[in-house]
Amino acid sequence: MKSIRFVYVMVVVVLAWNVGCSKKAEETPKPSSAVVQREGDRTIITDKEAGVEVIMGATEPPKGFPKDLPLIPDATLNASFPMSGNVFATFHTPKPLEEVKAFLMETSQLADRGWQVVQTRQTQRGFEVSLLKDQRRAKIALTSSDAPPGTLVSYVAKGE
């Protein structure tokens, strides 16, 4: 009886050893090369290795933001970053979505700057407009915001 128990224990130990030894060594995550800076109300996260700079809380359009895209008056920049040669920026305005939509679509804001509306789309919580100017494309998405109340205005466009 002792020999059967011994054999059983040895089988369990050998199996446990094999399972434990067959696991691949876990790779230690590479330390982040991102640098976080605070400048007043702005937070800037820069990762030169990845080629990314995210700015949160800025008040002016991000570097490379197309000057010919209309900005919503009184909108404040929440965040921006470059993305594959494009610039992504999101702003917040206390204005309701319908008012922001009217500013973009019912005035000559886009046409006066040479932008052609290619497509519009109503979404569950907002509105999107796709634009074309020469060979450049841009998209503006409006999303109703509850906290803080108002509208989030997101732009994706080829950077300058």
C-alpha cells in the first residue's frame, strides 16, 4: 500500500514539475519611455520612441492642426495627438449639439474655407460630417455630452 501511495505521489510531483517547467518565462514589460509634464491646466504626455504627444487641457489648437477647419467659438481643447500623419483633436463646448451642428452646416463656415461636404451621418448620440478639400480629407464628429453638459467636437484631419 505504501509503495502505491509513493508511486502516486511521485506521479503527481513529476506532472506538476513538467507543467511548471513547460511554462514560458513571462517577459518583463519594457519600461515606458513616456514623459508626463504639467503646465498650468495642461497635461502633456510625450513618448518620443512611439512618436506620440497627447495634450490635455490646452486652450489653443494643437501643433499641425489645419488652419482652414472651422473651430467652434468658446470651445476648449480637451486632448490632441498626431496619428499616422493625421491630427486628432477633441474640444468641448457648453453649447448644445444642435447649435454646434447648425454653426457648421447652416452657415458658410465650411464652404468659405473651401471644404466640400462629402457625407453626413446622424449617430445615436450625435452627428458626423466627412469633408474633402483638394486631395485632403477631414472628419468632424459631434457628440452630446452630459458631464460636463454640452458637446464634444472631435476632428480628424491630415496635419499641416
